[in-house]
Amino acid sequence: MARVNLFNQEKVAMTDINERIRGTLASHPILLFMKGSPDFPQCGFSAQATAALRACDADFATFNIFEDPEIREGLKAYSNWPTFPQLYVNGELIGGCDIVVEMYHSGELKKLLDEAAAKA
């Protein structure tokens, strides 16, 4: 009977997911991984994050994590952040709902998003 090294298979699968995540992040300067869509958020936290981005007049992309379970699970490991939404700016994790809303209220979010838009 042949032995199968499941660890290596899991490692290859995780590498593939990480490549998909990196590719998605590289395609969008401002990207919100969320539950649902901006017009139909499927949790209050995703709705709040979307509202903060819209209030900053940001041009942002979204990714509905419910449509891709592999990305949903892989992103938790990739970012070392277990919850959603997750906001990325220029490929860097900014944070979840609480951080995004706090940054919005302090004015930091608008500044960060404007800088990202200027680089794009």
C-alpha cells in the first residue's frame, strides 16, 4: 500500500490558496473581503465597514467570502485574522470592522484611502 503524505498535500493546497489571495489583492488597491455584497451585506459588521468606505467616497472592490469557501478559510490563515470583514489597502491588512470604523471617525481612513487612490 502506498503512503500518502497529507502534510505535503495540505501545504501545496495552502500555497495555491495563498497565490490566489495574493493575486486578488494585487488586482485591487482597496479590497474588502466581506460577507455578502455592498448592496446586500449579510452581517452588520460588513455593512458598517462598507458604509465607512462609502462615506469616504472610496473606489473599492469587494469579495463575497460566502462564494468561495477556500478563500474564506485560507484568508484566515493568510492574514492571521479570524473574522470578517477584512480590509486591505495596497495588499496590506488594515483590519476588521472595529478598526475601519475607528479609522473613519478619526479621519485616518479617508487619508489612507486617498493616498491609495493616488498611487493607483
